[in-house]
Amino acid sequence: MKALTYDAHGGTDVLQYKDVASPSPQADDVIVDVAATTVNHLDLIQRAGYFTLDGYALPHIAGMDVVGTVIEVGANVTRVAVGDRVGIDPSMHCAPDGSAYGGENDLYGKLGVIGATLNGGYADQCLAPQTHVYAIPDDISFEHAVVFPTAWMTAHHALFDVGMLEAGETVMIHAAASGVSIAAIQWAKSVGAIVLATAGSEEKCQKALELGADHTCNNRSEDVAKWAREITAG
Ligand SMILES: NC(=O)c1ccc[n+]([C@@H]2O[C@H](COP(=O)([O-])OP(=O)(O)OC[C@H]3O[C@@H](n4cnc5c(N)ncnc54)[C@H](OP(=O)(O)O)[C@@H]3O)[C@@H](O)[C@H]2O)c1
């Protein structure tokens, strides 16, 4: 198969589009024909080389966010079938022993992450355990579904699992034009919260308003705490 890979750190010039070995599934694995992937924060900082996860090594195929169509399944796979449209959860926490990534499943030890320490979505095909693929509803395009696995789920976890945000409550979202915060603004508005967004430029504040933020503040030129107290009446 073809993949966009790199064997040295740097800018986009280190990327090489070339032939690599296709993945081969073990009993609990599926092979996904990649339809879309993203340019995630971690994809960029690992390629630049100034931050890498434990277990990352060169050469690397980036792409933490992967969606596509199942084209091959291992002998034990019952959860999905060839032809299904799926998205991949990239964190190999709890990957089954029957997967090629079964030894990468320890949240507090060796934890593999597709696109970060394991081969990712910048390739024709991507391997994942059957436990880590999820059906994509027919009315959601691959290009929309592909934002969910990391940035959108991170924002969801922060707002709702940790923050327990509810309708009518006020939430402040910093770095409002960042990948995670673009998602957070839209999640928060979807449940009827009031969004105070801060960002480092007027252009980014404008973007936050377009995404649905109720109030914005340029955190390089304004006093954020004073602004927030005024809007929320203390
Ligand atoms: N993307 C993901 O899927 C994901 C998943 C889990 C965790 N995370 C973590 O979440 C954080 C944000 O990720 P992201 O993908 O949303 O990043 P991003 O799109 O690259 O945006 C980062 C934002 O942080 C602000 N920033 C950058 N340098 C800064 C500095 N020195 N001081 C203050 N603000 C600074 C900038 O916004 P302003 O100019 O508006 O300040 C920038 O737009 C990162 O720590 C990342 O590791 C990301």
C-alpha cells in the first residue's frame, strides 16, 4: 500500500509518499480502507520532534484520526463486517489479546496509540482491533466523522464527564480557535450553555463568534478576569 511516512523530524519536507507493507489482521483485528484523516496537534509536534509519546519511533506513519470502510476482518471478528463504515478509537487501552496490538493495551504501562506510536491514517489502510471500531451513521460523511476520535471526544470528556456542563450554565473556553476548543464551543452550545471564549487575536475571537460563542475576549489585550466578572455579574 501507499503511505505518507517520515524517517526524520522536520517540516512537511520530511514526508515521503511511498510503498510500505500492508497491515495484516490477527483474529480480533479489522483492516480499514482509509477514507479520511486529520492534521492533529500531536501529528505536527511529533513530526517536528519536540514532543513524542512513549513508544513512538521512526519511521512513523502519523494520523490519529481515522475513518473508512472495513475491507478485511480477522477470524474472531463479530462486531463489524466487510463494507461497514467505521471510525477508529486510536487509544489501545483494553485491546484484546487476539489483536496485533494486544500487547499495547495497558493504560498505566505500554499503551499504543494509532497514529502516535502505531501506524496511523496517513496511509491507504489502517489496522485496528474490532473493539476499537465504531459504526458511522449513514447520514454523516467521512469528512465530518473524522474529527470525532480525538479533538471532539477530548472536548466532550472535558465539558461533560469532568465539567458536567448543563443547559443554562456558563463555561469559559480558552484558545477558542484551537482544535479542541473549536469542538468545545459547538458541544457547549449544543446543550444550551452560555459560552465565554478567549483567544489570542481579534481574528480568532471572530471565528469563535461564528462557531456560536456568546461573548469573546482577546486575552492578549484585555483583562480576562475583569471581563468575565462583568459578563457574569460576578
Ligand atoms: N487535538 C486533540 O485531539 C487533543 C487531544 C487531547 C489533548 N489535546 C491537548 O489539548 C491542547 C490543545 O490542543 P489543540 O489540538 O486544540 O491545539 P492547537 O489547535 O494547536 O491550538 C493551541 C492553541 O493554544 C494557544 N497557545 C499556543 N501556544 C500558547 C502559549 N505559549 N501560551 C498560551 N496559549 C498558547 C493558541 O491559541 P491563542 O493564540 O488563542 O492563545 C493556539 O491556538 C494541547 O495541549 C494538546 O496536547 C489535544
